[in-house]
Amino acid sequence: MLRYSLLIPLGLFLVLVVFLAIGLTRDPHTLPSALLDKPAPTFRLPQLKDSEKTFSAEDMRGKVWLMNVWASWCVACREEHPHLPTYAKIVPIIGLNYKDKPDDALAWLEDLGDPYTLSAVDLDGRVAIDYGVYGAPETYVIDKGGIIRLKHIGPVTPDVWSEKILPVVQELNRK
């Protein structure tokens, strides 16, 4: 009887080890998005440089584009920022300025340059919530029909650009 009572904790321990082993094989930077291959959430937000004008994802219908979530307080956004002008020569990049003071965001773009076609202001973060944003920076590739085709969490470094984002953009532009 004592022998069988030891098998239960041992069995539970082995199950736990299997789950841990599976978890260790997964990339922690890859978080699944329920929005992949689904229409981008609709919104209309004021533009950063002219709050009288608005922007909606519908304004980009018919184009492949990137939505880059950024903020002046975001350290990792500063890391990716110098590379964005190169990417913007290939595909339009719309900035989603996330939970940022507009004056701080404008000063940041003045200091570092503005690679964005335009930036929309998501002051309260509601649009970011609809897109499933975990934090800044995040980048979405959206196709001509308004469907989210890729989500990247973290800075878009040259390696991420060339290995992950650019191939998707090129494929979508061929369609």
C-alpha cells in the first residue's frame, strides 16, 4: 500500500516536468495574437501633428502598411527609431502614439526625426487594447484589405526587419 501512495506524487512530478520542458522550448518573445488573419479593429483618432485631422485604419485600405506603437517614454522605442526611416522607404508606417503626452511625443519626434507617414494619438490606450498591445513598441503588418498579417512585439531591429517583417510586406505587395 505504501508503494502505491508514492507513485501518485511521482506521477504528478513527472507531469509537471513535462509541462516545464514544453514551456522551455517556446520563444518568450512570441505571444500569439487572436487578431492574426482577422480585420484590424476600427478606430478614429486625432493626428499628433494636427489634432483637427483624424486617422482611421480605413484610410489605408488598398495599401500594405505598418502600424508601429510607440511612446516618448519607451526606451525600446528609442532603440528601433533610427531604423524606421529606412523601412518607411519600403512601406508606409503609421505611428500609434501610446499613452503619451502630445507635447512630449512632438518633442521626441523633433529631436530624433519623424519616420511616420503620420502618428495618431491614443492617449487613453483604448485602441491599443483593441489591438491586444502588451506594451510599446509593437508593430503590426496590415494588408490591403485591412487584415492583420503579422504582429511583432519589441523593437524592429534590422534582423527582425529582414527576417520577419520585410518578407511578409513583399509577399503582400505582390498580391
